[in-house]
Amino acid sequence: MFKVLRILVIAQTLGVCAVALTACGQKGPLVHPQDPLSADRATLLQTLIPRFQSEAPQPQTPPATKP
């Protein structure tokens, strides 16, 4: 009985490892978007905890010059 249980546990573990290593078919390096449209998107932490406010740097505007 213990031998069958051990074989089943090992088979399940190998199956889970095989699925985890396939990474859902994703290929290539992880790319973080750098375009201006992605600047205002929420981060993962902001999505999970909506009350979390990060100190995102504000875009710098040049000082106004007198005419």
C-alpha cells in the first residue's frame, strides 16, 4: 500500500514540475513596456491592494520663463 502511494506522489510531483517548467508556453525575455501609454497603468501591488499608493515620480515640467 505504501509503495503504491509513494509511486502516485512521485508521479504527481513530476507532473506538477513538468507543467511548471513549461511556463505556459511563454517564450522570449520578459519585456516591461516603456511607451507613454503604460505610464499610468496600475502595478501588480496596486491591483492586489487598491488602497496602496506608491510614490510615483511626477513628470518634470520645465520652469516657465517670463516673456
